[in-house]
Amino acid sequence: MDPISPIVFGALLALPFHLVVRRYVAVHTDPALLREKGVVIVHARALETRSAPIGEYMGSPIWGSVTFKGMVYRFDRVVRRRDRDLTGPGELYLDPGFIYRVD
């Protein structure tokens, strides 16, 4: 058996797994899915941009709008932290309890 055969065999075994992972990542980072399911963000560092603050809640600024994955969300309301899993379609939750809606 030549030394290349195990390498080719290993690559052939890994290829389906690689393709499945790529498909999963592509589907779950699609902005259409984010609009359909909603987004939960626990730290503002994940946001691409933020507008000027329009207020403050629990020591955190409330931005008029935020951008995440190229989508602009406008501030809608404040909710309790424990309700963050109830974030609906077209919504973005940002700690400590802000709900933003996609334009």
C-alpha cells in the first residue's frame, strides 16, 4: 500500500462531514432565518453599529437603532430578562432587556 492511500481515504471520509457543517453554518447565518426566528444578543460587542442613545435603562444606554448582520433594528420596548427567549420573528433582544424590531 502506498503512503498516499490513507490520506486519500481519510479525505474521502471527512468530505461528507465537511459539507454538512458548511451547509449548517450557511443556513444558520442567513439573515432571512434571523428575521424568521429572532435574535438574542447578550453583549453589545456583537453589534456592527449603534445610533445615538435615546435613553437609559438599568445603567445601559438605549440606542435608537442597531445593526446586526447587515440588518437595521429600531428600538421597540423593554422586557424582563427572563423573557428573552420569547423574542419573536423580526426582533432582536439585547441585554439588559431591550427589544428592537427590524425595519
